[in-house]
Amino acid sequence: MAQATIKKAKPKKSKWFRHLIDFLIIMMLIIAFRSWQQRSMVSGVAPEIQGVLMDGTITELKQYRGKPVLLHFWATWCPFCKLEEGSITEIAKDWPVLTIAYESGDKAKIEKHLKERGLENWAVISDPESRLGELYGVSSVPTSFIIDANGNIRFREAGITSGWGLRARLWYADMMPNPEVKEPVKNTEKAVVPAQ
């Protein structure tokens, strides 16, 4: 006589719990990696930028005050930057966007790249020696900064990111209370407070 074996069903709860643990571990690794990528990136008040756009117009970051701006570092040689081009172009239709061509050669090379990729409408400053990149602590591209209406850096992103993620950050920066930027004291001596 054959004896039937009864298998105990594993509770589904432990399977879902294991998936949750795996998900949390992956998220922690992603957050740790992103923090490592952003370790040298500047925060707080956005350093001032002044440069010449591809059309010869002189621009300054402070000209973008009044609405959040996306400051986007990219390079002609970067394959990940090419993946973001469509998103940056679409965002520029609704939000101010200033881009920095990081270590991408001279003006002629950048203009050729922009024409080939259909990006002639981008506001681009050339940064051939990565001076602006160093000012912002950029060590890889693409890198993006969301700067609020008063010139404060609200979000930093190193590496590829989604267009909707950048839009959400711009929208959030627009909704957040924007503290006034205090101009740094230019004198290296102690500031004297007058007696009252």
C-alpha cells in the first residue's frame, strides 16, 4: 500500500518578506553609491558662473534668478549624456536650462556636435579645461544641479537620471520656500557690528 506524502506549503509571508529585504538591500546600495558619486559636489549657494554661449551671448547664472534652473554638465564624448539629450531638450521647453560642455574641446567641435545631434537650441557654455566643473565639484558626466529661484542648490544628481525625475525636482524647488542668498563678506577682516 502506497503511502501518500503530504507536503507542507511554505507560507507566502516569508517569500514576500525575503523580497522586501532584497529590495531594501538594493536600495541601500544604490543610495550609498549615489552618495559616493556626489561626495565632492558643491551644495548650498550655487557658485556664480559667467560664460559665453555658442551664439556669442555672454550669460551669468544670476540672470536665471526668479525661477528654478537646471544646470546640466555633459560632454560630447559621453554615451550616457546622449541618452539624456531628449529629456534635457524637453525640459528646456518648460524650465530654464543652462548646460556646460565639460572637457569637450573647442567651440567648433561643440557646435558640430550640437548640429549633428539637433541640439542647436541648447544654452551651452564650453568648459574645455573643466574649470566650471571643478568649481561645482563635478567628477563625472552627466551631472545635474537644480538651483532654486534665489540661487540655492536644492538637488544634485551625478550620473544618468530620468527626465521626469528632473522635472519633479524642478517643480519641487519651485514649490519650496526659497531662502534669500546672503552675499559673502568680501573683506577677510572680522565684520564689526555697530553698537546699539
